[in-house]
Amino acid sequence: MSLRLEGKNALITGAASGIGRASAIRFAEEGANVAVADRQAAAAEETAAAVRKLGRKAVAIALDVSDPAQVSAMVATTVAGLGSVDILLAAAGVSHARYGGDGQIVHKLLHEIPFEEWRGLMAINLDGCFLCCQAVAVQMIKQGQGGRIIAIASGAAKMPVKGSGEYAVSKAGVWMLMKNMALELGRWNITCNAIGPGVIDTPMTKQLQQARHFDRMIGHQPLRRIGKPVDVANTALFLASEEGAYFTGSILHPDGGLLMQ
Ligand SMILES: NC(=O)c1ccc[n+]([C@@H]2O[C@H](COP(=O)([O-])OP(=O)(O)OC[C@H]3O[C@@H](n4cnc5c(N)ncnc54)[C@H](O)[C@@H]3O)[C@@H](O)[C@H]2O)c1
């Protein structure tokens, strides 16, 4: 059987860690070359090395996705290094404005959050996702071969989260961004979908996993386990592969049944 992403070039943001890194490796296992983009330069290099070890091409790109000029340069570097962008997985994100990969949770109610913190999170989660999707869409239209745009939203796109309202609002925005882009880009055979994971074992949920109520919380989910980054990577792989060709404007939930409750 041929590999599911043979000959494809994927650009993954947030690929230095967690879900983005697992997706870079899973995509490479299925034949894709990968541009590994993240603000953590050294860790992005490590992901790129893992991709190369699987026999695929990789370029590591250090950037802040909230900066339009850096996003344009990211797409140009990907095309220069790999030849094209066939798949975008926009996974870069933060759980709150001061998130630095340590899983530290800062809960603030929406009527209390300082505007700079609201904007700081939106600049990455929503503006950053928009900038990456927009720049890649322009490139895909130029290439004339269609494409797949996938954005990591969250189960919080559908479910308000007390103390993390700005995160939930940003992820609801990411989901609507995918639906609107799906509507507009279908004529170029570019599909746009979101993924809304439940609780996944990455640095982002490190502190949550140490909380006293964590086991009880997970125990209430039908599958009674935390998600693995590869659970989300496999969802992205499906949407990026031939099997996912007729999905557009959808959100898929690798969440162990969390949202069903
Ligand atoms: N872990 C979960 O339970 C969970 C659940 C639902 C959704 N998500 C979403 O999944 C995505 C990946 O998160 P994760 O859990 O793998 O966390 P993570 O912290 O392991 O990975 C996020 C990556 O994004 C990068 N990043 C953050 N801001 C950036 C910026 N401005 N520019 C470039 N890169 C930036 C970080 O450096 C990091 O490598 C995020 O969008 C997150 O909101 C996570």
C-alpha cells in the first residue's frame, strides 16, 4: 500500500512541541516532507531532525505567527526548501497570554482580564492562525493544485470554559475561520477544516494534570483516559490524506467523548 502523504509538502506551525510535533512525525511516517515552524527555534530543529531521520525533507523555521512579515517569510522559506505547500496544519497556540510552554494555568474571568492579555492571546490564537491560513491559501491558489488547510481549534470552540473565556472565544473564532475559508476556497479545491481536541497530554496541560480534580474529570469521559498527541495527529492525517478529500468546513473532535456529555 502506498503511503498516505507520499510526495506531499506540509507546513506545520507549533511543530516544536506537543500536537504539532506529533503531527510532523506522523505526516513524515506517511511520506510527507515537513516545514517545521515555531517560535522555539532549537526545539523546531529537533522536530526537523526527527522528520529527516524518517527519510523525508525538513526545514525548521523560527517565527512568531502573530507577525505578518514573519508569516510571509515562513511560506516563502517553505516553498524555497520543499517546492510547494500542499498541506497547512496550524497548531501554534497558547492557553493564555503568558503561556510559555510550562503548562502554567492563569485563570481570569472575562470581566477581569486586562485588555492587553486578551489581545495577546488573540494575536497568537486567532490573528496568527488567520495570517498563516491566508498566506498559505494565496500560495495554494498560485500553485493551482488544490490543498488542505487544517487548524487546531479546541473542544472549547463549542464549550465555554470558566476562567479561560478568551481561549474559548479565540478557538470558536478559529472554527468559524475554517468554515468561512471553506466556503470561499472550495472553487480552488482547497479544503479547510478544524480539529477540536479534548484534553491532550502535552506541555499545555501539564499543570492541569497535576490538579486534584484531574483524575475525576478524566474518569467522567467515556474513554477514561487523557488523549495522546498522536490521537490528534491521526485526525489531522485523515483530513490531509485522500480519505479526507470530501470534508470541508467541518470540525472533528478527538476527545474521548468529552463533548458528548
Ligand atoms: N493540549 C490540549 O489539551 C489541547 C486541547 C485542545 C486544543 N489544543 C490546541 O492544540 C494546539 C497545540 O497545543 P499543544 O497542546 O501541542 O501545546 P504545546 O505548548 O505543546 O505546543 C504549542 C506550540 O505552539 C508554539 N507557539 C506558541 N505561540 C507561538 C507563536 N506566537 N508563534 C509560533 N509558535 C508559537 C509553541 O512554541 C509550542 O511549540 C494549540 O493551538 C492548542 O490551543 C490543545
